[in-house]
Amino acid sequence: MEKKFLILQKNTQDKMREKATTLYIGPQHPGITGNMMVKVQVEGDTIVKARTEVGYLHRAFEKLQERRNWLQSFTLLCRFCVPEPDPVEESYARAVELLEGREVPERAKYIRVLMLELARIGSYMLWYGGQNGSLGLYTMGQWSVGDRNYILDLFEELTGGRVYHMYIWPGGVRRDLPEGFADKVLRTMDYLEKRLKDYDDLMFDNTIFQKRTQDVGIISKEKAVEWGVVGPVLRGSGIKSDIRIDDPYEVYDKLDFIVPTHEGGDIWSRALVRRQEIRQSIRIIRQVIEQMPSGEYFNRIPNPHKWALPKGDAYARTEATRGEVGMYIVSDGGVHPRRIHFRGAAYVHGITLLEDLLIGENVADISAIMNSLGTCPPEIER
Amino acid sequence: MSFFDLKGTLKPLTALKQFGKKPHTISYPKVSKEAADRYRGLHFNDLDECIGCGNCSTICQNAAIDMIHIEGYDGKKGDSGLRPRVDNGRCCWCALCVEVCPTGSLSLTKDYLYVSEDPDSFLWTPGKDNPEGKKQISFFSTEEVSLNMFDRVPMPELEGKERVKSFAEVVLGYNEAEARAEASRCISCGLCTEVCPEHMHIPEYINAIAAGNDKDAVRIIYDNNPLPEMCGKVCTRRCEDVCAIASRGEALAIRWLKRYATETAVTSEMTHEIVNPEIREANGKTVGIVGAGPSGLTAAYYLALRGYDVTIYEANAKAGGATMYGIPKYRLPIESLDKQIDYIQSIGVKINFNTKVGKDISFKEIYNIYDVVFMGVGFPDAWPLGVDGDDAEGSMQAFRFLYMINAGDKVDVGDKVVVVGGGNVAIDAARVSRRLGADVTILYRRRVQDMPADWEEIEGAEDEGVHIIPQGIPIKIHKDEKGHVKSVEYLKAEMVPDDKGGRPRPVAIEGSNTVLEATAVMAAIGQMGDYSFLEEEFTEKIKIERGRFVVNEKQQTGDPKVFAGGDAVNRTADAISAIADGFRACKAIDEMLSGK
């Protein structure tokens, strides 16, 4: 009888092994990254196979540009990534300027850097919420998303919009800084700097966070290079790479900041990199406010209905919180783009890398890993 | 790491210190957050300032704005009568509509809350549905930040001192770069097309010029105007008065752009090659036209294209009517007009010059020969001044004076010319007299700003040294012993506001008599028709009221076989209206004769 039971038990285990359970994670915002799905096969808690499924957010943005003029494009392109639209705006504006040979006033460049760095902090604040939320640590998210609102307030005052700013456009920026804005920015930076200490207590010093993130979702240095990983994820694997330093744009070459790296390659290292980058962004913003020259903020573009760009193509890349994003534009000499192609970090991180990275991981860590990679489904699909 | 990490367990508990702190959140709806000063919320439109150009609708990449007619609101003169309606379900508040609004009437407000179960209620007509929005305007465009290009590319011209030395053309014309730059300011709203009597396809040809397709522009222009180079030089251009850009800047130089495009075809052969007109096979029907002015030439050209056998009878040695004999050559050189008329003749229009209807051939004969007759006879006679002494030698009609000069005759005006009137004919006569070496004074009843003449012409005259005496009413011409003009006596006038809301009237001030020395006096106070060529049997059917033929909307007179157009029909008395008459008549004649 006992022998029979043992045989039965063994058969069941074999069957389970053959037919691993399939789980569908998503498509309803798995760990606040947006609408996509990860289909995983698990044996017990361990993932043996992962397939990403996207297609829930496709809006044909790139194709739509072919029916927009060069100005209209910029209001749609920023929608590639909800939490951080500004690097997309900036890369588009710069690509257009490169193709047209349009000069940008120095002040506009400083304002753009200010925008980009505010956006970086804002995006990381949201990441704080996502990363912790995916581990069940919800207090952190409430704090950081609440504090992010102070940055959104700044955006509202500067651009008129809180989330989609549509502020950096070809030729410069849309409006000059309002009166007293610089002081407000500095005050907000002082506040956030203080708050970072609270965040550390709640997050990095928290045993739960440490245990859930250390040695989870490891990307080795070699693998990171092989897979074309960029941004904080790459720096979390110990490779110092940042477009702001490697290929400086706007006025980054005039600013003093460092690019933090960590060797671990796990979620923990990537989190540390982001944490340190916030401090660097605050440092950059203070320098920008100090150095910003007076003068023009916009090199006026011609009548948008008749604004034709010369025939040719241009590529501009910007360091976003997800990593390098790039805008490739092609003009046939007309008033509409012939082609606009966007290179987003999330495509590599969120599809190809994720599928490979999840194998062998615990099913409970899927959201945490996705968040640590900066997966942004709207950017994947466009 | 030890199994139990005391620090890591206790640290998160420091969050408890946040107890009692003021939260980030506000308790809506008890407290609501006021939006920033630059907030991009719901739209507001100042309906009275708006001209309905639809530029907001064109730029909206979400197609969230459409232009609608608001019941009981017709808009001002020259605007489309339409106003933007925003679909707030589509709008993304990018505010590009605000940035491109030429009048600055459209703006965004601080208002950002709107909740309704009815999806149709998200369609808002800003300004009508939220009149209180005016107090909440937050995102707006000033002239500095607007994306409209308000400054016109200046037109190169001869210096005033140079001009008076000859009849050389004053306006030198845009070069290619200037034309492209000027054309690229256009926002293609089409208000100009609406107001143009001939409804020329203005945005289309300006687009072609901006894109560097001059030949396309010429083809588009010839679509409904066979004398475009003339219009490009001397049109009264009502289009520019309503240009959307003119709301806050300088109107597009529509006239100069047309001139640029047509001048790229240097000869009539080139025009023929570019336009490459499709001439239909002869249909055996014949049309006789009296007068080779703009209306007659237009009807002739488009009828000939449609396969009709067209013959024009012209009393003068040259075609063009008032554009040939009324407009001085420094504005419209003879070569330019000849080129256009050569082209019209090249497609098969026959013109019998020096053939005055009523003298060389009777109207009845023409009436009997042709299937249809079109009369574009214009206003060949001018009103006399009608004051004491205007029979003096040296007292003449400005229109007659211009005719003689343009026909190549010599006129002795002496060295002091007084022109009475404030229209384009007065200015033309004054500027021609300057070129004959005389000191010229214009005497006008009203103020300078009331002058019906083109402001550019008035400025041009002043540049050339013409003196303008406004508010002066001539009462007498004094003669010398030989019966020649010696001086003009006039009364000063004061402007009295009109009780009925009309423009202020000049009223002579008793006892303000002033005498102005003169060797010639020219009256430029209007022209009139001469219909003596019509036999009695026709004058019964073809009605003439207040000096003009009475026609229906098809330019048809009381005699269904007779059509009329030009100055002898319309009150605007300009070339483009005459062209429009000719074009309308052509369509009606074609309909009638082809039976379609």
C-alpha cells in the first residue's frame, strides 16, 4: 500500500514537472508599469519560462507623425512615456534642430536641463512607489508620490501642465521662467533632500526591502553589455555609462556631477543607483539655477503650417530614467515628417531582457524585477 | 546578514514620527486648489475678437476643434461667421491652438473641473458656454510668443525722387527668396477667398509659392483669372483687408505674391506653356462681346476655352479698358498688359480694335450675328466738377487726362495742378502730373483717413511730393483774361458726426475762403456710363437704373440673349469685380448655349 502511494506520488510529481502551471501576470498594471502581460510557467514558486505579451497600448504614435506637421508632432511624442515625457520632448526638439541647423539660445538650454532633471527626480519618486509597492511596502509609495506632487506643482507653474508638459519644443522652450520660480525650485530641492533621509529609513534600511531585493534579478556585467542594457540598469551592473557624460547635450558639459555605479547587478544595486542619482540631480539643478544666463528662451520657428525641414535625417539621444532614449527623424523636405522612430530603453528591458531574467526567479518577484528594469509599456509599444 | 536584523526592523518604525503632520492632500470639495497662473485648462474664446479663421482647428492634432455657426451670432464683416467648438473628450490641452491664434482671442483658463454624464455636453463652444472664463484666462499668446509671423517682407520700391523722373514702374517686385518668405506666413484660412469677388484660390497658390512650385501657382491663378498679372499689380485687394494675420500684424502681401508668380512667365508663350490650357473642340456657337476691358476679356477667355467662337469689339486701339487707359503706366506697364492680352488672343479670342459699337458697327448687327452678346462697356465718361468756372481752359476731368496720357497724347498742365477728389483716380492723376513736372495739390472734402484711395497710393503720392489739403470744398475756378484757369477757390470744412451713424460729413465753414493758384484743375469725383450705342428697341428690354445695367445673379440683362458686367453693372467698380462678372457670365452663357 505504501509502495503504491509512493509510486502515485512520484507520478504526480513527474506530471507536474511536465506540465508546469501557467500564470498570467497582467495585463492590468502588474506592479504599476502599465498595460502589458507576462505569461509565466512555474514549478512551485520558481519560474521556468516567461513570455511577455504586449499589444494593449499600441497607439501607432510613430505612424501618426506622418500625418502631423513638425510642430504638431511634439504634442503627441511626449505621450511615449507617462511618468517622464520630457526626455522624449527634448530628444525630438534636438533632432529637429540638428536637421534644420537651428540654434538654441543658451538660456533655453539651461531651462531644458532644469526640466529634464526635475523630470528625472519626479520619475524616480514614482519609481520609489512602484518598487516598494511591488514588494508590499505601501507607505513609501504614498510618501514619494506625495512629494512628487511638489515637482508637478513646479511643472504646472512653469509649463501650465502637471504631467504632460509640452514645453520643450524645437527652437527652445515655450515660455520663460515665471517670476520667483528659481527660488521655488531651490526650496523644493531643499525639502526633497531632507525627505531622502526619511526614505532611506523606510526603504534601504528596511530588512524586508533588503531581503527581497538583494541577489534578486541579477544581470551580470557581460550580460548587460550583451543585451544592450542602458541607463540605471546598466550602471547597477557596474558599468559607468551615461549619455550626459558620454555624449553631452544641452549644457551638461558645463555642469559638475558624478555618475554612480554599483557592482551587484541585482534590484538592490539598481535601487541604490537611482537613489544616488536623485542627489546628483538636485546638485545639477542648483548649478543650473546659479549659472542660468538671461536672454532669449526661444529661437522662433516659422509658421508651423509651412515649416518644412530640409531633406535628410537626424538622431538625438537623451538620458532618461529608463536609460538612453533616442529620436530618429527623417524628412523628405516637406512639412510632415517622413518617418519618426523612437528608440526606447523599455523595449530591451521590458521584453527581451525580462523574459530571460525571470527564469529561475520566484514568482513573487516578477513585479519587483519589472520595476527595477524601468519597464514602461507605453514606451515599448508607442 | 544575521537572521534577525534589529536595525533593519526598527528603522522603518521611525515612520511613526510622521504622525500628526499636515498631509499632502487637500479635502476637496471643501478646499480646492487654485491652478497656476499659466495653467492650461478649459478653453475660452473672445467671440467678438475671434474672426473664425479656423487656424485653431487646423493646428489641432487631435481634431478636437471644429468650426460651427452659433445661432444668432453672425460675426463681423470679413470673418467667416464661424466659431471654434472644442471636444473636451479629445482635447489634450497642448494649447497649440492658442499659440497659432492670429487674433489672440483663444486662450486657456484656470478652470479644469467638469463632470457630466452626458457625453455630448463635452462639446463646448468656448466663450459662449463659459462666458465667465474671461476672468480666469491663464494661458494666452501675446504678439511676442505667438507663432504667427506678423511682419511682412518689405517690397522693394523706387525712391520717391527717382520715381517722378519717369513712368518707370515704382514697385520692383519680390525676388524668389522674398516671395517664398512672404508666402510662408500664410495660414491658409481662406477668409481672403471668401471676400474676393472672383473667389480666387488664394491659399492654394500661396501654398504653391511657399513650396517653390511657381508653375503650379500660375496654373492655379489662371483657373479663374485671365488677367492675374494686372491684378497682381493694381488689384484693390479686399483679400488683404480681411487677412487673419492682419488682426495683430501686417496682412499677407497677396497681391504681390500673385504678381511674383505671374511674372515668372516672362512672355505670353511662356504663360501658354505653363498654363497649358485645355481648349475644347469648337462647338459652333458664337459670342459677341462689346468692350475689351477686364470683364469682356474674362468672359472671352473662358468661353473660348469652352469651345465658343468669341469676338470682341473694342473702340480703342488697345485692349484692357480702364486698366489700359485709366491706370498710369508706372503702376501697370504696357508690356505687362500686352503680354496678358497676347496670351488671351493666343487661345483663339478675336479682338476687333478701333471698332466702336454704335458708330463702326451697330449693336443690332452684333445682336443678330451672335448667339449671345456680352457687354463690358465700362464707364468711359467722367463727372465734371460742376462749380462756377469749370469751363475754363485747363479745367479737365482726371479720368480723361489719364486716358490721353496713356494713349500717348501730350497734355499741357502747366506747373501748378490741383486735383479734386480722394479716390485712386485722383491720386493717379496727381502722381502723373508730378511726372510731368508740375507741383501738385490734392483737394479733398474729408480727412486723409477717409480717402477711398489705397493707402499705399496715398503714401506713394506723399513720397513723390504731392501736397494733400484735406477738408477743402472747391467753390469756384477763377479764370485769367484768356479764359485759362488761374486759381481755385475753396472753403475749409469741418467734420460733423452723422446722427444716423454714418461716416462724419464735411460741412463748409462760412467765410473760410482760400484761393489756390493753379494752371490746371482736374476733377476726379467719379465716372459714368455712355449707353448711346444701344438702339431704342434694346433700351426697353435692357433696363438701366441709376446709370447702370440691371442684371440678375447670372449677369443676364432683361434681354435673355444679352449679358453685362464690369463697371457698367457693379458698384464696386474695380477690376477684380469686373473679372468676377465676366466669369459668372461665362458660366451662365455656357449653361444657356450648351443646354446643360
